[in-house]
Amino acid sequence: MNKNWSDMNKEMQAMIAKKATFKDGMEKLLALRKSLFEQITQIVSTFPAEAFYQMPFAGAEGYHSKTLAYSIWHIFRIEDIVAHEMIAEDQQILFHQGFQEAIHSPIVTTGNELCGNEIMDFSRQLNVKALYRYAQEVMRSTDQMLQSLEYADLKRKYGEEMIGKLRNTRCVSEAESASWLIDYWCGKDVQGLLRMPFSRHWIMHIEAMQRIKNRLCKLARKGVDPIAYCGFSCNHCFLGEWCGSCRTAYNTCSFATISPDGKCPNAVCCQEKGLDGCYACDLLETCEKGFYIPSNDGANAAKAQALYIRKHGKKEYLKAHDRLHEKYDFAKTQEILGQDYKEGLRILEET
Ligand code: SF4
Ligand code: SF4
């Protein structure tokens, strides 16, 4: 489990258990949820539509055997049901504001009953943008509810009446793989619910989503030119695990993710000019676009690498990178190539 999330979760659990630290514990829970939700936002805003129904770990044991779309649906259906049917006892978000229609989901259940290809078929039908808006709204309303809870509310228990109510909603399938959920939830008090559907359950599924997206990026990069348009080597990039390269639809490099259309300005410019990369451009030395913007501390290192490619070719460049990594221990090339592209080029050539 991600250490930061795991630590926050443990601290939150210990804090909400005591009256004196309850409010701070709830603040920690909100911060944990915010941090986790950022992962979902990043995935939804940068990954192509097809990524949401792929199952790169189909058949594996564990949450990573699902799809990205299923994971989002499942996390927030469970939260919606538990937060609104059990704790707030008001209306689920799915059934108002037109979410059910907008998402195009053929089911209203948590999805636990789906298996194998059913998960992929289900995911393919979902409108991911609408699903994301639903997730945002569920999170917003839950956060509001969490902020209004008092320490005394944590001991509230549930019994047969709630079991019957949840069954009547038909939001949990009667299939064996799903029906246990109702007994599971109703066996907990509010504190127990905070410890699972609103926190740990998120961590487990969002970590699984990270595994899925990393795998999809790896698969996307297979057979693709490992030299990025700006001159970086995807084979040696510290973001290589989660970026599928600017030459594929799985481009999640830093400048792509901060660009409004999700496309790196250097990639777009090269494509418009019909260039293989910035190393083939006459304006390279003076260019301040995208990755080469002067405020980016990696700008000159990228330029040094692009210039090396221009002078010595891609094959030699990849070999030079191997040598650089053998010689030095670093994550970002600017740590070695510095802030002057001519000096960076010299270092690369002497390596
Ligand atoms: S961030 Fe750039 S260099 Fe790194 S893997 Fe992505 S496209 Fe390649
Ligand atoms: S103008 Fe800049 S971003 Fe565009 S191809 Fe040339 S070096 Fe690359």
C-alpha cells in the first residue's frame, strides 16, 4: 500500500476513535480522500477513452483484474449507497441530477456481481466523463456529511430494518458475490463504515487503478520509438512507469497533463511541422515552447539531449543515456546535465 496513504489512514483511524481528536481525525479523512481523488482526476483527464474498458490483468486475483471505469463506478456506487441510504438516510446521488441516464449504466448496483468479460462489456457502455462528474458529486456530498458528523454518531448501529431497506433499494445484486455486502455494512457502526467504504476501500481500488494504468502505459509503449519529441528518452525517464509516451494516446508526461487539451506543446508543434522531434527543428536552440519554457528547470537538459540526438543520432543517444545512468545515480537528467544546454551536451558527449 502507498506509504503516505497508509500512514494517513492509520492516523485517521486512531484519531477518530477518541473524542479529543475526532474532529482532527475527520479533517485527516477529508485530506486523504482529496489526495486519492486527485489520482482519479488525473486518470480521467489524461487517458484515452479506450483505456477505461481495458483489462490488462484479466483473470488475476485482486482489484487490479477490473477496469478503470468499473473501479470508479464501484467505489462511488458503494459510497453513494452507504452514505445516503444508511448514514444520511436521504436520496442517493445517482437517482437525481440525471446521473443515471448520463452515465449510460445498464445497472444501478455496485457491480460486485459482474465477472470476466461482463466487466469489460459494462465498462465499454459507460460515459466516463459523466461517471467522473457523478464521482465528484458523491464525494462532495459525502464530505459535507462527514463534516457534520459528531463523535457520538460513530456508535450508531444498524439492524434488520436497515438490512430490509437496503434490499428493497435493489442497489445490491442478489447474486452471492454481491449480496453479502448488505450484511457486511449492517454489521458495522458508523465508525466501522468510515474505516471502509469511505477510506480503505478507496485506497485499495485506486491503487489497483494505478496498477492498471501503469500496465496500459507499458503496453502502449511497446514497439514505439522511445525518444520523446522534446528529446527525452522514455526508456530512461523517471516517469516511464506511468507515462505511455508522447507518441501514443497514453501520453501523460508532465506538460501534456498540464496542457488544457492534454497534449504536450512540443509534440503538437512537431506534428504540425511534420518533424520527427524537436532535434530536427532549426529553432531548437532558441525555442521556449512547452518543455523548453525557461521556468522549467528541465528545459536545458531536454535541449542538451535533443542537440545530442541531432549530432549523433538516436542510437548513440540511447547508449549515452545507458552510460550516464551507469555512472551517476539520478532521477531527473537536469540533476546531471545542469541548466546550460551547451554544458549539458558536453557532459553527454564525454560520458
Ligand atoms: S514523460 Fe516524456 S520522456 Fe517520460 S515517458 Fe513520458 S513522453 Fe517519455
Ligand atoms: S519550434 Fe520548438 S517545439 Fe516546435 S518543433 Fe521547433 S523546437 Fe520543437
